[in-house]
Amino acid sequence: MTPQQIVPAADDASPALGIYRQFRGLIVSGQLGSGERLPTVRQAASDLRVSPSTVGKAYKMLERDGLVVTRTAAGTRVAESAAVLPLSVIRRIRDLAAEADATGVNTDDVIDVLRVVWRVESPAAPPSTTGDNGID
């Protein structure tokens, strides 16, 4: 993984959470494969201009979720059992990102709408019957 692939967290309130989300996205999208090594905590901290403890917190969250495994002398690597999204879902996400970019839509707006739609459309939530929310 090259330093260009790591970008500073957008969420200033919680840089560790932003770093966690970015690596989680790289793992579940398959861009970081099983057994692939993550940058060292010190290297990631230097690249992102954050403290090593911030990166350490993000790596601990990834480990807690079973996405990475940390071993002495072997570093932090993507877990063999890390789940990757189905290719059809990744394709649709890439299409959505390309369309949003082409139309100049703010990335955070797209993500916020996706979260709202996901909550409204999820099996745990009652189905929307109005259909007039503009998010169909």
C-alpha cells in the first residue's frame, strides 16, 4: 500500500474513526486483500500527520472487528476472514461515485443520503409508504 492511498481523516472530531473507516473501506472493497500488510503505525501517523496513538486506536478498531490481525515482527495484516463486499455491490458503488463526481455532488452529501436510505429501507425499519421523500 502506498502513502498516496492514505488520506487524512475528514472527520476532525475523531481522526481515529476517520482512519478506521478508510481502511475498513479499502478492506471490504477488496482493495486491500487478505494477508496484505498495512503501513506501520509510525509510517501511517507520519503520512497522515497524526499521532501514532491515533493510528493505533484505528488499528485496534479494525482488529476488534476482525478485519486485521497484528503480530509481533509480522505487523498488521488484513485478516484471512475479512469479508469483502460482493462485486455487484462494489460496481454499483463505483457507478454512484462516478455519477456524483460527474455532477459535482458533495461526497459527504451522498454518504449522508445513503445512510438515510439504508435506515429507511432496512428490514429493521418499517417500510416507507409515502414515496414522496425524494429519495426513491
